[in-house]
Amino acid sequence: MLEKMREFFDARLEGYEEHQLTAIAHAAEFYPFTASLLPREPGVRVLDLGCGTGLELGYYFSLAPEAAVTGIDLAPGMLSALRAKFPGRALELICGSYFDVPFPEAAYDAAVSVESLHHFTGEEKLPLYRKLYRALKPYGYFILTDYFAPSDWEEALYRRELNRLKMEQGIADGAFYHYDTPLTVAHETEALQAAGFSGVEVLGRWENTCTLRAVR
């Protein structure tokens, strides 16, 4: 049975971090690697899309304790856990969809997203990526660490299966449901470039998980 994204994650808050770090191959490597790519200068501002409980932020704050981070997530329970983990840090947490939350223009030195955006199509991501592009300062960059489909065929298969399940369960609304529909790296790159990003490159790869950097 498909679950709405917000309810899915809050229902699994207990044990979430252990699951992420042990059930996802190489997570213990790619979370600190992602954090190492973010800017470290005092006063930098970073936007975290789908921040969850902030698994990469623990590593990041150890490298950049004075950084200011804005985290956006649908699940209020996740945000409460994140706030409790990092008392005294410059954290602004917003409960909502990063598709809907307005971003200030030219406000952030970098943005990051880990294991969140593989639930959406390129068409769904394009308006978000355009908004994100405008929210970054000149030469700011976006670090995306996520699960990617290994082929066009598998990308299409995931989307067909989601549509089949929604039809089978009588789901006709436009809400987001938890089901993995990853793009290929090539299609993710195309969406980022269509939004205006340049210099999209793969900086790390662990089986089907990759880290991309896209520069404004």
C-alpha cells in the first residue's frame, strides 16, 4: 500500500538513522563525503532539501561549526529530531515541500540533498531546480547524493510501476507518495542543465548511488 511521503517518514522515525546507515549500501561513506564537499568558511549559508534528521549535517557541523543551515522537510517528526540533535547550531527548519516553499534569491553559498530527490520525475524537478538556481549566489553550487537508475529501461519501469499502483489503489490526487522512481545520471544532469546549472559532474560513485555537483 502506497503511503504519503510525510506519513511514511514520520511513521519510521524510530530506527530511521540506523536503517539509512546500515540498509543502504555505502551510506557510511557517502554521508561524510557529501559533507566534505560543502563550503566551510565562517558564516556560509547552506540549503538542505529533504534534510530528514540531518545525517550529513553531523559531519558537516564538525567541519563548519559556524555554518548557517536552512533545512526543508515534509515530516515534522524528522525536523524535531534534527533540532534536538544540534542545539546551538544556526539551524532554520521549515516543515513543508521543497517544491512549494519559496526560496530567497541569491541567498545561499551551496545547497545539498541526500537520498530524497529520487522520488520525482525530471519534469517535476525542473521547476524546483530553476528555483534552486536562483536561490544560490553566483558560483554557488548544489551537491546531490542520491540513488540513480542504472538504465533508461529501469527508470521507465519504476515510473510505470508507481502509476500502476496508484491506479490499482484508486489514487488520483497530486500528492507525493513514497515510491522510488530514480532517474539515470544522464537524465538528472539534463534536468539540472535545463534549469541553468553548468559544470554538472559526478564526484563520487558507490554502485547506484552517486554524488553530483552542479555549479550556478
